[in-house]
Amino acid sequence: MVKVTFITAAGDKVEAEGAPGLRLLEVAQNAGMPLEGTCEGQMACSTCHVIVAKDWFTRLPRASEDEEDMLDLAAGVTRTSRLACQIELSEALDGLEVRIPGESRDMQRR
């Protein structure tokens, strides 16, 4: 299993884990994080925007041009922003730390 630490907008740390090959979006949703993923991982929205810790950002494969375009639509984007649906867990990402932006909300959870 690959361990991931989510930091909520309130600053709380939530530990989660997922099998290699799972998308970070699935792990986040299973951990109760407010990432909607409206397009179900098809990269047609930006509702799974996360901010990757600087130490981890350079370990990820580069974002595609399509992902960069979607991030342009997300609120609170930073230099280390990514779409959780585009990050596939691997053993190399064990210990990954990501922050949930304050602008994040899941319209499916009220």
C-alpha cells in the first residue's frame, strides 16, 4: 500500500493509503476529502485540484498540456498544483503529501 497524507483546508492531517495503480482522486474520496471529481477522472473539470508538497512535486511526472489547461480554471492554483485524477499511486510516491485548497468543495456532499 502507498501512504498519502492529506492536509485539509483547516490544517488537519488525514492519513490514507491506496494500492499502487489507484488514482489519488479515489484515495482522497475514500478518505472523505472534499474533492468532487465531477468528470470522473476524464480531465474535463478541475474539481479534484490539489496542491502537492514541494518535496513531492518534482517526483511526479510532468503535467500534460491538457492538465495545465484545466488547472487554469481551478481556484487557488499554485506552482505545485495538480489534478488528483492525473496522479497514479506507485511505490515511489509512498509518503506523498498533498493539501486540499480552501476553495475546494464537493457538491455531492452537503
